[in-house]
Amino acid sequence: MNTDGLSPAEQESVRLTAYFLWEQDGRPADREVEYWARALEQFERQREYDRMIADGDPDRDRN
């Protein structure tokens, strides 16, 4: 998984999430890429959500 656009702190966050997910599932062997992908997807979703919150509610001004 490509994390070139992430800061070192963001990469560490993805790494820790992947590790947590792997631990929760009982530490299955040979599935590192799967857990990294899941963690990166969660990180990207959260980052997009945070941007939306920071920008405000786009539906708020429609009334």
C-alpha cells in the first residue's frame, strides 16, 4: 500500500491501526497487506470526514 503522501505521524497512525486490527482478528499469518489496506482506508475516510467537518455543513446554507 502506498503511503508516500502521508507524514511520518500519519504513517505511524496507519501502522498502529493495522496492528490493532490484526491483533483483534487473532494475529492471522500472511495477511499483512490486507490489514494495512483496511487501516489505510479507515485513515483516509476519517481524514475526509475531518475535512468535511472543518469546511462546515454544505446543506446548512440551502434553507
